[in-house]
Amino acid sequence: MNCCDLTPAHVRAIAPYLPGKPISELARELGLAEADIVKLASNENPLGPSPLALAAAQDALYDMALYPDGAGFALKAKLAGKCGVDASQIVLGNGSNDVLDMAARAFLAAGTSAVYAQHAFAVYPIATQTAGAQGIAVPARNYGHDLAAMGAAIRDDTRVLWIANPNNPTGTFLPWLEVEAFLDTVPPHVLVVLDEAYGEFLPHAERCDTTAWLARFPNLLIVRTFSKAYGLAGLRVGYGLGNAAVIDLLNRVRHPFNVNAPALAAAEAALDDVDFLARSYALNAAGMAQLAAGLSALGVDGVPSRGNFLLAKVGDAARINTELLKRGVIVRPVANYGLPEFLRVSVGLAGQNARFLDVLKACL
Ligand SMILES: *Cc1c(COP(=O)(O)O)cnc(C)c1O
């Protein structure tokens, strides 16, 4: 018996997260130039970062010998103003995945359970299992969350219920009124984690100030990220908004100095770059329309999406994915999400979207 044989069964049962293939890796494999590869696989911002964020991160590098502000005072102050909450209601994360993991470690343990939807973000089962809790996957409705069924799946030992709205990888979206009505029915012993990673891509008419719900729902944790619309995926910074008692528990399991100094500085600057955010939104809306029209012209069904990505029903997705890779196009297979006929395509620049559509046409 060695140490690996003795790992807890719940750790060995975890299906590791499958990231998008890095451009450098495919370039090595194919002997292609990195510039000839298009990656539409990780919902990254095709505009790159905001120039203000880039400059702030560069400045912060001069202080890299020093620990960052472990409390993230300046970023929290700015977020508090923007979100209309007190700084004590904010926790910062090394990406929002860090916040999701903190929620699992603070609220879950062996003997408890967590509810999530089939086809929901892969980190929910991973974080749940890592904490030793049992995951309860609830069958999807039209690829999205079936809130009534998720509510019915709650048990006495359930401590967390995960919701992504919009959801990744399906792009499905529940009108906020439905989510709000659902929250009214969730018993207080269950923390609802509302993951809004793609909130900035919602059309304005479909947005909602969910932070206003915190006063009514002490068991609500809202999670947001700088990785998508703000273009800071590589720096790793996100945050959670909740009532002070929930945030206090998350801070107990949070790693000290979990958000690095360039990330803190870039996030702060990114919040000021309203113009960049508007450009991200507009580019995504145009690219989504381009992809949807292009897929439809090829006779490929897509799942309507409110994110910065789209599920395309290509049939034998494993084969098509291999063909796309050979031609230098990286998208995301989602068989591990129970969607073996689909590929998930992130919205890129107009030229990247066109290249994907062209290459897909050749592969079908
Ligand atoms: C991309 C994504 C996140 C963000 O992850 P980060 O750790 O902030 O980069 C969170 N939730 C969902 C559903 C996502 O798709």
C-alpha cells in the first residue's frame, strides 16, 4: 500500500477538469505556426485585455517582491461601490473558480450533498466531490436547469445548490424572475451559489441587479469573474457577493494572498474601462449572430446561447473535432458534459468565426 492507494475514494472518483487545448500545444503537434491557429475553446475575450488593465498590471509588476494586499482593500472598495454592497459582503478569488471551491470547502463535508443540473459547469461536481460531499445531478430541461426538479432534489443533508445563469457549456438562460421565485422556495439550510460568469453578455433588457436580493436571501452567494467580458482570464481574479456571515465563512477557508498583485490592479482598472466592456458586449453580440447564421446555413443546429459561446450539434463531435484540430481550429468537445453530439464554440473576432465556419464546412 502506498500513499496513492490510500487516497480517499471520493478523490479518486473525481473526473479531472478538461481545459481547452492550448495553442502552443497544437502548434507543437502539427508543426504549425501559432499565428495560424484559431482557438475558440475557452470563452476567452477575443479583444484581449482592456489597455487600462494591462497598464495597471504592468505597473504592479515592479512590486512583485512584496506580498499583495491579502484583504484586497482597494478592489473591494471599488466593487462595493459598483455593486451597492458593503466590503464585508465581498470575497475575492483566484478566478471565480476559487470562490466556488471556497463555498464547497466551507459548506460541504462528508455526509452532506450538493445539487446541480445535468450539463452544468464541470467545476460544481469537482468542488462538491473534493469536499467529500455527494453530488446530486438533476436531469436538464431543454439543456438548461430545471429549477423545480432541482428544488425537489434538495434533501435534509443538502448544503449547497449550484446555479449557473447563463450556464456553461450550454449557454441556456433562465429569466431572473424565475430564479427569484425559486430562491423563495429554497430552504434556509441550503446555500444557493449563483454563478454569473457570463452576466455581462446578457442583453440589457435581460439583466437584473441580483445583488438587491441579498437583503432577502441570507443563503445566497453571487459569483462573478473578470475572466470573460473583462478579458483577464490569465490573471485569475473573480469575486463572491453574499451576506457578511457567508463571506466570513469563505474567508476562513480562503488561502492567504489568493489574488496576486497584478490581478488586483488589473481588475480595479478594468472596472473603470466602461468603454472596453461595451466593446466586448457588442463584439460578442455581432459574433454570436454571425456564428448562429453560419451554422444555420450549414444545416447545423445550435442551442440558443446567452453567453460568449455556442453549442453546435455536429453529430460525430469527436471525429469533427479531430478534423478541425488538423486544420488548426481549436473548439471544445463536450462529451464529458454528456453532450457527445456537440462542440462548444467560443465567439471570436469576425475573421476567426468565419475561419471556424469555413473549416467546419469542409469537415462535415
Ligand atoms: C468561465 C467560468 C467561470 C470563471 O472561471 P474563472 O475561475 O473566474 O476564470 C465561472 N463559472 C462558469 C460557469 C464559467 O464558465
